[in-house]
Amino acid sequence: MAGKRQVMMLTINGDDYEMLVSPRQTLLDVIRDQVGLTGTKEGCTTGSCGVCTINNDRGEAVLSCLTPALEWQGKAITTIEGLEVNGELDALQNAFLDYGAVQCGFCTPGVLMSARAVINGSGRPSEEDINDGMAGVLCRCTGHIKVKEAIRNVASYNNKT
Amino acid sequence: MLTACAARTRAAPMLLPDHEFSKPANLQDSLAKLANTSGEIKLLAGGTDVIFNMRGRLFNPDVLLSISELPELQGIEQLADGTVSLGAGCRLTELERHPLVRQYPGLAAGFRAVASRHVRNMATLGGNLNLDTRCWYANQTAEWREAKGRCLKTGLKVCHAIKSSDICVALNASDVAPALLALDASVVLASLKGERTVKLADYYTDDGVEHTVRRPDEIMVRVLFPKNSDRMAYIKETARKGNDFAYATIAASADGQGQQCSRARIVLGSLTTRPVLLLKTATVIGERGLDDAAIEAAVTEVRDELGALTNLYTPAAYKGRIARVLVRKALLQLREL
């Protein structure tokens, strides 16, 4: 019994996409292979590493590798490509550059989308909020210190405004 | 702007196993689909356990029935008689932050203990309570399992973890179950025949394959627990806080204050096929209170009550020891609450 493909609508970074999706595809498969947005990475595919992190319509961090694409029928998501608006980097992306929070870069899309969710959840995240939001995404190069410094920088900027 | 994307998929081994995807709009239609479909159906809520197991080809369902957005499975509320009702479809993030749940800090800690924020944004209460049992001989790639040889979980009458065992001894890894057991929770299961309520203490079995009493035609809809003002301690012992499955979890609750108490409930999780309610250990505390001598007397009861332990993920000797350590730690914490 083969699973029927279904026509699916998905809004990614504000753009609407219509496509024929197999039940066998995860949301990550669709984002990367079908839509062609390869910024989102595939890592462990078991929910341990967090590099496939995207934001759902509530701005929360979710793992695109552990959810069937068809679950997202009619929904809106944001991927790493959606952080940059009109050629302007997101405040977090600028902070990552300023603080050197990137080494090899493979985990960076997942780290940034997780960090974005931390800021979305609370414009003024506490140290505990940052640890809580970033524990599910792993940098294998260097660690989370500079990442946290960058997030704190954006948070403190938010605190002033 | 609407963009049409050509169908393009990757090589079959990298995809999920072939199945039919079904997402009925309400509970009644879901129950009908469950009752009227031949072949194996898996319920999909957050997906963090089901998709993980499908990737490993441990689950190869004919139908994936999505219940993630059923309105009947939502809602966190206090009923007229004080009973707290939690929708089985509520996500763990929503639960741990809800004002009603936060009146029970031990329970909120149990929700917060599960995996990472990313997983908790997806995973549901029902999903965590029905988490498949885990075993390092079964939770491997299909190739690995075939090389080692199958087992009770994958269709043979062999257990690699305890050679002499005739039932599967895979571990129950739910972090939420011990906390809810300490609150004496019940679960409500719905089928086309109606609803039935089962004590969570009676929900799990000693068999790692059929590890709950949920029938194939049933969907868990709600979790209920009586209003109470007991104090509760909750501890999860794990390798990396914020991601891993537990080496062991404990939830301990008691009435009274300080060293005074007349009843207690102590539950250990992640050590065996089911969360273990330590009745004798709790009786010692209920009779003698929470002074040092009583706690030590209670700790001596723990090992016997746990039953057979496996070397899965951690050595059996470690499991016996961590159980005693956690009971002592939780009871000492409880005294300060």
C-alpha cells in the first residue's frame, strides 16, 4: 500500500509554495530538496543536534527533521533565509559577526533560528532563558560562549529600547 | 507570490518508510479511522518519538494518523470539583508555562525535564506518556539489528538484554510519568465505544512491547489529577541536562511540613519497563516522617521494590545505586519544601 502524494500549501519566509508532497518526506526534505532552500541543514535526524531548527508561525524553535511535511499543510514557517530582510541582516546575524560566534558554520543556521526563538519568546531573555533555548542545538567546533555573548548583546539592546 | 515546486525526493533509504498520511479534523473521525483500518496504525502527535523510530525502521506503520491538532485533545483547566484536567494533545512547553500547572512545581519540573526546548515545542503530554520503550539492541539502524539478530521487540522470541527473559525488558523513558504518578493521576482513553478512565499506576505493564494497557482502537484524550497541596520533589539524572534521556528520574510527594508527614508517594522512572511506584518505601515515610533515620530506613527498601534490573544504557549495579541515591536526595529535598 503506497502512500498517496498530497498537494500541499506552505508559506516559507512569507512566500507561498504549492507542491506535491509524499508522506515519506519530512519538513526538512521539502524545505531543502523541493523548495531548494538549503540553508537549513540536516544533522543527526534524531532530535539531538538542532541544526535543522526552523521557526513555526508562533516564532518558536522546532526541529524540521522530526516532523512529516504533510503535518504543515497550510502553515507558515521561517527558515534561516528569512532572517535577512531586504538585504539587511537580522540583529542577531550582525551580533554573531561582531562576536565571532561562527566557526565552521554548519550549525549556524540552527543556532541562529534557536537564538531568534529565544528573542521572540522574550525580548529580554534571562540567562536561564538563553540556556534553555540553546541547549537543544550543538556547536561541535567551539562551544556556546560567543553565541551567548551575541544573544546577550541583542537582548541588552532590546532592554534599552 | 505563489511558487509551484516540482516533486523531488531523495533516495528511498533516506526517506521515511512508505505509509498513508491521514489527519482527520475531529476525534470522532480519528477514532473511526482507527477502528476501521486494517493494518498497523501509529498515532502521530509531536512526532519526536514516532518519526525518530520510523527513521530507524523500528516503526513501519501502514497508516500514520495525525492527532496533533484535534481540538478535543486540547485544554488545561480546573474542573468544578477541583480536579486538574490536562489535554493529552497539549505541548510540553505550553504545559510547563501554564499558571495552573505552575501551582504544582514538581509537575512543571517534570515537563521541563524532557529533552530540549526544541523538542518540548513539538512534543505532547500524551506522546510523552506513550513514549515507546527504549533498548540499545532495538533502537539502532535496521542493518545493525539484522546483524545482531532480532529480538522480542522486532518479532523473535529472544531477549538480548536479559538472555533468560521471555518478555521484553526495554526501558520506559517518560520523564513526565513519574511526576504525574506522584500526583496520583489518571488517564482518559477514548474509543468509538466511549471513554474509560485508567489510573496511571495501572496504565503501564511489565512487557516492553505491549507496554501500556491502551487498546489499538483507543486514543488518550486527557490526564486528570486531584487538586492537592502536597509538596513534591522532582529530579532527573542524566548525562547532559537539556537533551538526553534520563539515567533515572524520581518524583516524591508528601503532605505536611518539614519532617512531619502522614503519607508519601515515591516514583522512580527510566530504570525498568514501567515507572515504579515504591509503595513500601513510601509507607516507611508515611509512618515515620522525614527525619534522617526514617529516610535511611526508607532507602533500604528501595532495591527490593525495583525488581529485576538490566544493563541497558547503564549497568544494573549503577541503576540499583542511583535509585537509592535519588530516593535519599528527593526525600531530603522534600523536607525543605
